[in-house]
Amino acid sequence: MDRLEQPLPCISVHSLTGCAGEELVILENLQKALPLVRVVSFPFAQSANEMRPVDIAFVEGSVSQPHDLEKLKAIRATARWLVAVGNCAVWGCVQGGVCRRFTPEQMARDVYGQDNQIAALPSAPLDKYVRVDVKLSGCPIDAGQFLSVLASLLKDHLPYITHKPVCLECKLKENGCVLVEKNLPCLGPITAAGCGALCPTFGAACYGCWGPCEAPQMEAMEIVLKEKGYAIDEVISRLTAFGIPQEIYSRDKPLELKVSRQ
Amino acid sequence: MTDHERKTIHIPEVCRVEGHSAVHVDIDAGKVSSVTLDVFEGTRFFEKIVLGHHYEEIPHITSRVCAICSTGHVLAAIFAVEQALGIAPSSTTLLLRELLHLGMLIESHATHIYALALPDYVGAPDLSDLASRYPDQFENWNQLRNLGAAIQTIIGGRPFHPVNMHVGGLSRFPAHSDLKKLLAMLSSSLELAFSTCDLLLSFKPPVARTTQPVFLALVPRETEYGFFGNTVRSSEGWEEPVQNYKQYLGEHSVPYSHAKQSTARGKPLMVGSMARLSLFGHRLGRHARSVYTASPLASGDMNSLWNNLAQAIEIVECIYQAELVIEKLLVELPRGGGDTGLKRLPPKAGQGAGAVECPRGTLYHCYSLDDRGHIAAADMITPSAQNTARIELDIREVVTQFVDKEPETLQANLETLVRAYDPCNTCATHMVSVKYN
């Protein structure tokens, strides 16, 4: 059969609760994908949207309200591959981090008043509720990584996504180390790469927005940051701000137990 | 349609806006009985998210309020914290912040005009249709957006969520060679910006509101048109320092929406490109001024749909200003750029408010710091929240005036109207439905 007559694979792009950053990255790179796929739903970018079976559904944002959950379940039911894109969908991002400190009810009361009718759920990543086939973190996702995930899935391959630490990319760029040389509280040693070691390249400390790397060496990170004079509560505050569960950094005991809070 | 008919216009999800919102209009015996713009974006409680974090972390966190205007949220936060700490940024730092901000305005305005608003005017239901039937416009968008993204990448580190902006200054200066690349891109984009204005001037707005809104915008800190300032001016003739924002800007929750609504001294208000042009159009540089003075805006036609045109005029101005800023930076910065030697500032208790003119209007951040430099209290008022009450009033005026129009046409017009405000629901934490009862 003539290749042109074959129907194009279908994709959809959805957002739950987030900053719309992944949608923006996808929109800005869609031109490269348009010859290869049909976009059947992308409400951020087009008016004609259908909820029907797709080969790949990209979902950004966290589940933060009952409406998000209904939508996610409907998307899962229509998608062959469900790809969680961005820190919100993979880890829960800042709105997930804050839900470990306050309940949604407390926050709604404080921000919207006593009589608010906000139906909020504790913000959570997608895999709390549905099966997720591919997790592509980033805040925002890297355009190159997005296109390579798309290309792999279009070829029926699960994509390879690096979880090496940021330090690896930083060394490849031959940057000076901002942790060692500038005493900045850089989280690069325990954070997943993919950004091209962006913050250290700009002379600033990595703040962990892509989530943890594989087997993060938390004990060593803690020792180094203490040596540099950073209070542990500040370190933890930085670590958990972008939705990363604190437990993930400790192998046998929760980090919190070792900490004396002020 | 008789006067006794009850109708509803309901737009369950306004597409081609950032985030999620619905419009609901009830019409009773030919009269509009209620209008609600419901933002059903999930709430994220940013005022709580920042609590307890060190001030250094705040710009990175508030950046995540909204991708497309992340630079605005970063800068408003930095200005507020600097105010609280009692420090003033250097003139070089301010120039670099300004350049980054101009990049955001170009990227955001271009994306709104071409990818989000234009399909209404040319009747393109989806992106591949727009890309295949309007390849030139699609290409214009790409070029202008790339320009904005390039500015933000060179100055801030990436197209949005910048990493190079900190309380007190930047961590790295750009190299002259990179700035010169931007200059070349800017000068080749000016024509595109003019043609964007021409394109928008060629569309006749299908509907119009019937009253003039109250406009609010920051008084630019220099004598030129601009986006940073410490004082706000109202079209009703008053001025107030940003630090007093709580006194002139009312903010309240509404039961049907996750976005709060604002009023200026009790009245619905409009912020954004049209407000800025209306108040400070006389300060535009020569390129943008020539377009502005020949446009319906200069003759007082304040139809909200012209906000798209206002954005296009601002793209022209932003390109012009970015060139001027780069010329100054080429004198002030070391040739190779490089590390700035930014130092951590000693913490101090205090309170401060900061504001910037974002693509959609004035954005306020306000923080209280404790003596360790951690956030004790926070408040943010977004442009989209400020516009919501005025959007509802616009819808009411338009529906009242065109109540006999075909519901499908009217609904489409209302979506176009809402979209012209370029609402950012992720910011406002809001949709369109018109119900005729």
C-alpha cells in the first residue's frame, strides 16, 4: 500500500493542573512532528478536539482536583501509550511538595476564605491513579527529549531516558563546579540530568527541578552541604520543594529522623 | 426569538487559552440575568507553596505559576524581595532584566496572536489546518517566537523558567557575541512585527463592548514606554505607589470559580497591552508610535478585541527597545560575559511589594521575610484575575446588544472576546458558558 494512504498515528496533548509549560514546549516544537502524526486533541492549541482512541497521549500537570482525575481516567482509557510529561505529571512539582506540609482544606481556607467551595485533592503525580507507560520529567521538559520520546514510540520502542546525575552533563561541558568552587548549595549530584546542566552552566546552583537521579547519594550530599555551612532544614526545604518525596533520598531510614528542626 | 424565551449560552471549555475556563450566560426574557467566567484550573495555592522557603528559592518557585509569563513571575518576586531586603539592583542588572522581559513579551504576544487568536479570524479549526493553509503566518509566528525564545535563552538560560535571575543580580553575563546575534535577529524581525500589525488591522471586530473600561498600568520608570515601575496610574486620573496596592486593588473570591476577582477602587478594570497603550501610547518609540497613531486605538476605539492589535504594536516597541538595551549592554558588559561574582545577601526581616507589566497586565507579588530570610507571608495578584470582572462585564454588554444573534455565532464571538484578553488561567487559577433562561 502506498505510504501516503496509511492513516497517520494519532496523538493527543492534555493538561491537568500545572503551568502549561509542557504544552508550550510541545506547541513550539509541533511543526517538527506535524508531518508524522495527527493531533486529535490539544485544547490549548486548537478548537477541534475529539476524545477518541489515540496511539500516544501526552499528559502534563498533576492531579489536583476531582475534575483532573476524571479527565486522566478518560485519557488513559483512550490511549495506547500514556506519557507523563514534566515534573508535575511525574513527581507532583511545587503543588505536590506543599501538600506534604498543609492539607488542601487548610490551604483553600487560607487562600479563598472560610466559605470557599474549592474541591481540591492533594496534588499527586499521574501514576498514583493510572498506569503510566513513559515518564519524561523536566520543568519544563527538554524539546530534544520530547521529540526522541515521540520518535521512539512511533517506532514501537519504549524510549531511553537518562537518569544520570546533572554532574555528568556538567562535567561534559567542562564547567567549574559551583558546589566545590563557589560553595553554592548545588543539588546537581542527586538530580536527574536532561537539562544540560543548565543552572551550573549559568554559574548558579541546581535546584532539583527534574527530580532525583538514579540511586542518589544522599548521605554524601548531606555531608558536603553541611561542610559548606548550609542548615539541613534549608537543604530539605530545597530538596522537597519540587515535589520529590523526601523518602526517596534515604536508603534505610527516612532522612527526617536525622534532622533536628529549629 | 421572542422576549419571553429563556436561553443559556454555555461554553464548557474555552480552547486556545492557557489553562482551563468556562463561560456561562443566562438570558431571561431577552435580558442577561447572569454571566460567569469560571476558571476551573486546579488550584495550587502558591501563597502557601512559598511559605518557609528561603528568599533565594522564591523566583524559581514562583516561575512555576505560569510558563508563558514565567519571567514576569520571576521578576515580580525578585523586585518584592529586594524591596523587603532594602537593596537596589545595579543599572546593568536592570538592563539585563529588561531585555529578558522584552523577550518574554515578544514570545508571549506572538504565540497569543498567531497560534491562539488568529484561528478565530481565519477559521482554522486545528493546527495542521493553520500550518497548511496559512504557511506564511505560521512562519511569522515561528520567527517572532524564536526571537523571544532566543532572547530569553541567552539572557535567562531557557525559553521560559529562567535560571539566571536571582535576588541581587544575575549569576552570568552574556557574551558580546551572543548579544550581537540577538541584534541581527531583532533587526530582521521588525518587518514581521509591522506585518503582524497590518494583519490584525485588517480584521473587523465582530462585536464590541459598550462602555469604556477603567485602565490600570505601571507608570514606566524611565521617560519612554516601559514595563517596570513603582507607581500605578488609573485612567480615572489617580496614581498610587505599588506598595499601597492593597488600598486600591480589591480582591475577592467568587463561589463559581477558582480565580479571584479584582476591582480598582471598587470598579472592574482592564490591564494589559490596551491599558498600557491607552495610558502611555504617547511615549512609544518612533516605529510603534507610527502604527499606534494610525490605529483605531489612538482614536479612542477601545473594543477589547483590539487588544490583539495592541499586543502586535507592543511587539514592534519591544523589538525597538531590545535593540536600544543591547546597545547599552555592549558598552557596559565585559566582552566575553562570564561569571558575575554574585554574592549571597545577608538575610533580614522585612516586607516588600514588587510589580511588573506582564504580557497580560500588571502582576503584583508581596512578601514578608523573617529574620532568617524565609518567607513568612505572601500575596500574588495576577493580571488575569484583575481582568476577570471586566471580561464578565464585556460579555454582559455584548450579549445584551446582540441578544438576537444566532446562539452559535454569539458563542463563537464570546470565545473570541475572552481570548482577546489572552487570559492565563494557570495564573488566575478560570472557562465560558452563556445560558439563556
